[in-house]
Amino acid sequence: MLQTNNPNMGANYVRILKDAVPTSSLVYLGVYADQGQQEYINYLRSLATQFELSLAAVEDGQYLNRNEQFLRRTLQAIKSNTHLENVEQLAKQAGSHYLKTSEELQVNYRKFEIEDALENAEKIGQLCNAKITFQDPQLPKFKQNKFPTSKEYLHSLAQNGLAKRFKGQIPERYQKRLDYELKVINEMGFDDYFLIVWDVMNFAHSVHITTGPGRGSAAGSLVSYALRITEVDPLEYNLLFERFLNPARQQMPDIDLDIPDNRRDEVIKYMFEKYGMNHAAQILTFGTLAAKQVLKDVCRVFGLNKVETYRWLDAIPHAKGKITLAEAYQKSKELQLLVNTNTFSKILFATAEHLENLPRHYSIHAAGLVITDDSLAEIVGLQAGPLGIPVTQQTKLNVESLGLLKIDFLGLRNLTILGNIIAALKSEGVEIDPNQIPLNDQETLALFQRGDTDAVFQFESDGIKRVLEQLHPDSFEDIVAVNALYRPGPMNNIGHFINRKHGKERVQYPDPSLKKILGPTYGVLVYQEQVMQTAQVLAGFSLGEADLLRRAMSKKNADVIQKEREKFIQGAVKLGRRKEVAEQVYDYIAQFANYGFNRSHAVAYSKIAFWLAYFKVHYPGAFYLSLLNSNIGNRNKIAQYLMQAQEAGIKTLPPDIENSQADFSLENGKILVGLKAIRGLRSDLLKQILEIKRPIKSMTDFLWKIDNNLLSADAIANLIKAGAFDRLAPNRNELLKINKDLVESVKMAGSNLSLFETLEPKIEEEKMPTAAEKSAMEVEAMGFSTGINPIIAVQKYARKYNAKRLQAFESNEQGIAVGKLMRIKQITTKKGDNMAFAVFSDSSGDKDFTIFPQVWKKVEENLKIGDIYLLQVKTQSDRFSPTKTQFLLSNARKVNFKD
């Protein structure tokens, strides 16, 4: 604004600024002493004289050290998606916009005879007194007029809610637990918190949103169960309230709410409408430049092509959890060779290391929302998010430090699937409340026993399926245990758990008094709650004290652990235990406490898994319908789930122009493909197809009902190939032959029927397409086929070879599988030999295969896309990702259906 080429504009601006500030002594003109700024500095001097103002130094600091100019340029190039030229030369250049020492500033400002600007800057600094207050949580008051206090309202809701759970007859132990929890909640000042969470869950239930049964330690609260915040009875499952809310630890309770991902926006909208835009906001989060991301970005900015970039990325070794570039360099010889290739490579890697972990971009936290009584703008900086919704300019941890109440609303895809299953069954006249599903249903348990858990929440991986097959769970408790054990750390105990269950290993307890606690898990410490109960029973800890012990162990705080050890042993001895037994037990729980899983969470999430498995067994049509609709756009998944539906005995029908909806739907127990699955249908064309008057008597009748500007021969061809007109005219070949002419005739005729009769092409007899040809047409139009998949037909054939599903193979294994060839690509090695990469598919999904030159010579001429083969499979650990399995083809023989 203060431009030397327009002095009047600068003067006018200073005049406005000075008039706006009552005390003119607080108005300064900022000046920056730098080469090339002499004319500008002289201009500022003249303005200062004209308006009787002083100059103040305002340094343009852009980085800490002069050699960081190149890093800033690289960051700017990452942001603007541009390249840097002459990298080696740029990297040598020192910058001037660094944070200078006071001595350097004195020298610079003395050159321009404006030393007083430095003194004025110091005066301004001394006048500044910004104080950020960090405080305990400031809970908003829940507004209600039914009771004088929040305490009374919460007590009434909880008492009535629990009475409803037990049809008016609350057992004594439940009443005692409820009274205890309400007392603790009130004493800790969290009555309003529970009312706020109850209110939003009550809204969700009122609009038939399928909420989760619970998440995290909140499932250990009977108050949460009484309020229908959770659907897990904590006494039935021996869950601990203190794991959730500990009176010995003044900390906010943390109730995270699982919402179907397709209805989360409704809940967020409700919160903003209830509390207002001035009192609610979503939370900012930063995406950072992690090791691979920063390396990829720097490679791009330095001008490397994709092949060169992926050579760098592939040199980063696979690791569990996060790996830094420094760690990668120590572990990877390939990376060391790349870095030390030349000066350019050294600069590239050093730049990436310096930029690692800096913020790359910001986005909105996937779940968090803050609410407050006071205006949020007075507490935290805000910015406008999508649709104008306010977003905090502080991240999750910072808003908590400021005392703001944060609630997480997590969008869970599996709840969307569950809700859609329930809705589909309701449309068929079957109403099922998931909470009434018996958790001892034998058919559902049998599904877990055979590892048939594709699309079953948290039980979908190949590894956990194998654990299920080996364990053979015969109770819901076993399923909860598998869910808790199949994680890094506790995974090492799975073998003991399985062997002890089946009597192959003796069940042992560190002390007989722990049998009741560890008995359900065969002496294996699985849950965090077991650590707490052990401390309570053996050493006389209160559950609050036991929770502090658990937290200390999980955080590996050596000093605290030692103090707790002494306290534990003293308590155990006081209760009559021998000191050596107490020491042995403490060391045992200390060993496993860091790996123990939250039982409350395991129970709640295992419920979702059991519900989905129950529907898969008893209502496969609705189950697969929901899966298909949740994967529209993912052709591979749709093909996989259609095949599995057919395996389950569900017939699948191609789209029908008369009866199909936009999504997949059920028609007399059969799955009818939705029109959205067809490629090339514009949204406005799809909308009109669904709205036009029924019945549709013929393809011509259909075309007449569609607006001319929406008619496209290509789109109509895809409808034909998909089978949408089969009910009206079963010969797709005949319709395809006249399609273009028919569409043009309808367009040219407009509303002139007599003209159309003149132009209408005559249908000529064509050969009816075979089942295989129809299948190929459907794959072309939709990416999948609704016909009976030939793979299913050869399952019986494959059994005599002990064929396995592709997903069942582990690393370093050999075996037989049956697969359909989906894709194949031949390449030439550096030695000039031909080899190939192929994708084979069965009902468990797709697998990438490597076919080395020696095998490729044998099978090359026999492999044809779309055919089904008996595969000789060999697997090994992927050298770039050791946790992944690489599939190698040893041989392939085309399946002869006459066999």
C-alpha cells in the first residue's frame, strides 16, 4: 500500500490509520533495512516527518538460518507443484531473510541511519503482553427446564432408562452400580457432559440412525448403557467403570460415538443447529511430510521422473509403524547407495530429511467437534470450513489444552452396511433389532469357526480367519478374545490361547486366586481390565488405584512402575500372600500390561462383527445387497461379492429397465442390479430413467419417453449390453445392431410419430448370444457379470486337488487354487527374457501373480483372459513389504468342464 510510485495513496492510508488510533504515540511505520530498499526507506522517512510518526523495525524473517533459504524454496515448490532448476547451485546460495542477531541488526540499520527504528521495535515488544490461558475442561451447561439441576435430570434419565432395560425390575447389584456411577459423575462435575452425549444419541435414535453398540472404555459404564449411549451391559461382560472414569484421576471422560458414515453429516448438522455457529466448530488437523511423502515431494520438485522417484521410494524399508528417513538410511543399503551416488542425490536426501515432519497441508479432523457456552471466537482462532462451518485454527490436543469440550463422531462404514441390511429386511416385512440377536446362535458361531468372515467387521483379514479356523470359537467370549489378541504385541499369545483351549497346553495361573480373573482366557492375560482386577484381588488396590497402575505400565514410566511395584507387593503381603508370589505376579502383569487390550472396546466391536455375521448366515440376500451398494464404483469388489452371493445360493439378475432402482435391490429374494452400476449413464439421464412413466413396453417406447438431449447411442448400448432390455427383447445382438439408427430416428422425428414410422429401422434376425457372450457384454458395460460364475461351477472339481481359496494362502507355502485370469502383462527383463504379471480371481478376491521366464515359456500360449485355470501356486514374503505375500505361478492348466 505504501508505494513510492503513488505517494498520495500512501499518505492517505497513513492518515486513515492515524485517525483510527486515539493515541498517536502507538502508531509506527514499519521499516526493513535491506539492500535495494534505500528509495523506500527515504519515502517512509518523509511520511514519518509529515505525520509526526516514528519508524519501527519489522524484519522479514522467513527462516532461522541463512542456509535455509533453499529449504524454503523447496517447500514453496511443493506447495505450488513446480520444479526447481539448477538445484546444486541454488543449494549453495545463502539467504538474507533469516533471523539475525542483535549485532547484525545494529550494523544493517546503522547503514541506513535508522538505528532508532530498532529501539522503537523494542519498545513495542515491551508493551505486548499476550497470555494464553490453559485450563481444566470448561463444560457447557446442558440447557433443560424439566429439573432444577443437571444432576437431577441425569439421575432421572438413567434411572428410567435402566428400569426400561429390565422392564421395571432392576436387580440390586445393577442399582448399586448405577448409584455409584452417578455419584462419581456428579462429584467429578460431568453431569452436563453425559446429558450432552445422551441428547445427541437420542436424536440419532429418533431419526433411525443405526448407532454403534459402543466404543472404547465408555462401554464399561452402566450410566452409558442406561442412557442408550452404549448397548453393552457392563455387568454381564464384567467391564469396569474405573477404566472409563477414574475418581482417582481427574480427567475428562472420553465417549466417542460411532455413526454410519452416510449419516454422520446429519448428526453434525444437529449439533450446529442446537448449539449455534458461535459455540460449535470442527477441528483442524495437519497432514505432515512423513518419510515417504517428503521424499516423493522432493523428488518431484527436483525434476525426477516416476521411475526414478519410485526407485527412491522402494529403497525405504517396510516397518511396523512410522519410520524416519534417518532410520531408513541406517537399515537400507539400497538407500545408502542412492544417496551417495552424487552431489545431487546427497542434496535431495538432505533436503527431504530437513523437511520431514513439517506440516504439508491442513484438513478437518475426521471426527472431532468442540462445543462451548462462551463464544468460540473469544477462546480460539476460527476459520471458515466447507459450507461455511467454522473450524478451529488449533489442532485436537491444543483445543483440549484450552479447556474446550471435544466429542468425536466417527463415521463407520460397517454401520452403514448394518443399517442398510436392516432397512432392506424391513422393506421385505422383516424387522430385526440387532440388540436382540442371540450371541450364542450356533449357525453364526459355525461361520466364525470356518473362517467365512469376508465382509465381517474386524474379522476380514486372511490371518484372523486362520486364527478362527484353528481356535474354533464356540462362544461369543472366544470371538471377543480373538478380536483383542489379533493385534501387534498380544498376537504372540494366540498360540498359547488356542493350545490351552484345546487341551494341548496346561492352563497355568501365577496364583490360584487369579483363576476367576484369567480363567475365561485360559490363563493368558488378554485385557487391560484383567490387570486392574489382578491388582484389586491380589494386592488390595481400589479399581481407581489399579487403573493408575495400568496406565503407568502402558506408558512405561520406570519411576512410577517401581513405586507401584513396591505398593503392590506391600499390599499383597498385607493380604497374606508370600512376597515372592507377589513379585512373580507383578512381573507377569508388567510384562503383558502394555499389550493388554481394552475389553470394553473388544466386546462392543465384537458385537458389530457378530451382528453382521448373523445377517450373513440367516439373511444373505440383504447382507450382500448392502455390501454391493456400499461398493458401487469398485468393480472388483462388486464382482467378488456377487460371486460370494451366488455361492450362498442367492440368484443375481441383470439390470431391468422397468424394475431396477438406482442402487442394487431385492426382488423376490434375488439381487437385482441397479442402474448406477452401468457405465456411461449421466446422472441426469439416470434420474429421468427412474422418473419416466411405467410400464415401458419396448425399447422404442423407452426412447420416446427420454428427452432428446439426453439420448446417447453409447449409453443405450451399455444398457443393452448390461441386459436392461432383456425382459422386453431377449436378443441383445438384434438391439445392438439397430441401436444407433434407432436413437437417431427418434431424435430426428421429434414428436412426429408418422415421420418416425418412416425412419424406424427394421429389426433383422441375429443369432442369440451365448451365456459366455452375455457375460462378456455385461463385463464391458458394468465391469462384472451377473451370470453364474464358472468358478463356482468348478469348486467341486477343485476339491479333489485340495484347492484353496487364493486369500487363504500364507507366505512360504505351496498349493493348488482355481482362478479366473483377469489381466496379464508381458515384460522383458534386463537380460532380455520375457516374463509376465497376471491377476487371477476367485470368490475370495483378486491376487497379483508373478510369472518368471522359465514358467512363462510353459504357460504363455495357454493363458487367455476370461478362462479359468487350475493354478499351481507358490508364495513368499514380498521383499519390499515383508508383511505382504507375493504370489508366484508355477504352472497353470485350463479347466475342462467335461472333466
